[in-house]
Amino acid sequence: MAERAALEELVKLQGERVRGLKQQKASAELIEEEVGKLLKLKAQLGPDESKQKFVLKTPKGTRDYSPRQMAVREKVFDVIIRCFKRHGAEVIDTPVFELKETLTGKYGEDSKLIYDLKDQGGELLSLRYDLTVPFARYLAMNKLTNIKRYHIAKVYRRDNPAMTRGRYREFYQCVTMTIAGHVRKEIPSALCIDSLQVNDRRILDGMFAICGVSDSKFRTICSSVDKLDKVSWEEVKNEMAVLLQTPAQAGEEPLGVGSVAAGGRYDGLVGMFDPKGRKVPCVGLSIGVERIFSIVEQRLEVLEEKVRTTETQVLVASAQKKLLEERLKLVSELWDAGIKAELLYKKNPKLLNQLQYCEEAGIPLVAIIGEQELKDGVIKLRSVTSREEVREEDLKTGQNRDFNFYYGYFIDYYWQKWPDTTPFAYKALGA
């Protein structure tokens, strides 16, 4: 170690000598001679074996999510969660890992896909494979027989991933399950939309009727659907498209990701954890949100649609220098009023740069503070897209939907705070 440290010091000194000669514009021959000495020293030093090289990558079957991708995911989750809540569902959560014995033997052949953890503190643990078995354990532990819940969380499977088809080793599962208890089983089943195989042609006929399939093509289309047991959905879909004469939209490629939802009854699952083996009627639905994400992301790429990654409603900007304190005070007041606002983290940003930031981030409004505005006791509220100043009449009449929220702020909050001013008036800070 001491010998290596000495060589590293010699390399450092020789490197400084070479840089000094170059700055002094020494002769090329002298610089070349000293560079040769530096290379010999580096060759003697050799590679540092203590510094291991590694590849920066995510583990197989996992991925990172950019702000744009997370914005899409949050919107998809919001749609799903609002639907669950609209039907009176409650939310729960369970640990990301369970006792190994809790999960063992519950998944048949798929049990080999469970991730086992090393022994920690005398307990054999495994990462959860899905959200259904942990939920059954939760019910048995808490002796619950009637609950309507939804659960959105990550699960882990040691599977062969197919990233483009939305199949990962770490992924979100979105589950809703109604526990029927002592009510009639068919009622929760009817309320839970699940992808079950029902062998009744009349149901299929009804689905086609809703989709606009004419009576003359009912049986032909049904024959195509019957082929699903033998050929892929892509082949059946293409055949149906030809029969119905509905060619795919130009520029769009079919997105094959497999099923996006599945469900069924789980009447015997809770009894596996109950000491007395009591059965609790259950029916549930699982949504393959990762596959939905894949579809949405691919469509956004095709359409080149811009996605906002923030929800900022207004940017507080300054027209001149030395107005950082004023910007900070105004943005703080906007936050207190419940308005999503921000400012550039620079002491004296140029107004053009602030407006460009608004355009890039999709922020609809900019509140401008300048020396003249402070002198007049007002704030200029400007539309980012049109660069036009927003009038009070626009806010009162609701002519522009982007400005409606701001009217509420100035009338309901700001004007009440300073009753002796007009809605757009702004008292000089520090006055």
C-alpha cells in the first residue's frame, strides 16, 4: 500500500509538471519527453483493483420512471381510484413481505416464482407474489367477514420479463375484492366487473350488438372469436377487422400486451388461514395496470403528445433585478391560499427566461412584479400562451378556463385580506 501511494504521488507531480510546461508553451520535444515519463509511471502504477467497475443498470425485469411517465401513471391511478371510491370501496395496505409459510402452497406451479429472502431475525420471509393471499391473511387475522376494499401496491415475481408487453418482475397490482359475508353471492359478483369465461352465446351477441355489429355478421364474427382457443388474439382481431371492414387508423400499430384484467371467486381462500376452516365468500377483480401503462405510453409516443409533469398554476416572475424578496412573499401568499405556484430559483432571472420556463412546463399564468407594479400597488397577471394581460372581466365572466381559479383567489382571499383595494391591487411589500 505504501509503495502504491508513493507511485500515485509521483504520477500526480509528473502530471502537474506536464500541465505547467504546456501553460508555459515549452518546446514540443520537452513536453513529449515529460509525457513519456508520465506514461511510464502510470504503467508502473497499474489499475486500482480496490476500485471495482460496475455497470449502472436496473435489475432485470425492473425499470425507472421519468417525471413524464410518473405523470401518466398518476392519472391512470386517479381514474381507477375514483371509480373504486365511487362504489364505496375502502383502501388497505399490507407488508411488502410475508412469512414464507403464508405464501407457500397458495399458487400451485407459480410458487416457484416467489422471491425468498435470507433469514433475518429467525423468520423465513418472502416478497409478496400478489395482493390476494396477503388480503386473505389480513381477513383471517382480524376476523373480518364483510369488507369492500381496494389495494394498489407493488408485487414481485421471479418470472421471465417482457418489458414491451408490460410484464415485469416488480410491478403494481391493482385489486378490488368484495367480501360477500352473509349476503347473496350473486350481488357482489354482479357489481364486480371481472373477466370470467361465461359459456353463453347470448352474452356475446349482446356485446356485439352494443359494438354495432350488424345481424348479418353476428355468426361470422362469433366463429372468429371461437378461434381464440387455437390462435392468438392478434390473428382473430385482424380477421374481425377485415370482416367488419374497419381498417386500423393510419400511423397506429396494434399494441399487443395480453389481458388487462381478470377476476373470479375466492370463497375458500380465507378458510386456509382460519383455525376452524370457516369459509368467507369472496369475489374480486385485478387490473393489470402495468399493461395499461404500456398501452398509454406507446400511444402518447405515437401521437407525440406533450404531458405536463407538474400542476403549477402560476409562476411568480419579476421584470427587474433585486426583487427576490418580493417574489418570495407573493409565492408564499399564493401557497397559503391553496394555489399551486412556483418561482425560478435565481436571484435575478430574466423575464424572457421566466416566460420560456412557463411554456416548457405548461404553466398557464404568470404573475409579474416590477418596480412600476410595486409603485402602483398592482400585480400584472398574464396569459403565457397569448402573452396578453388578463383582465378582471375575463375572470368574472369565466371567458378563459385557465383563469377561473385565479378569480377565486383574488376575490375570496386577497380582497378580503385587503378590503380597501381592488381585486387586482397589491399593496407594496413592506408598506
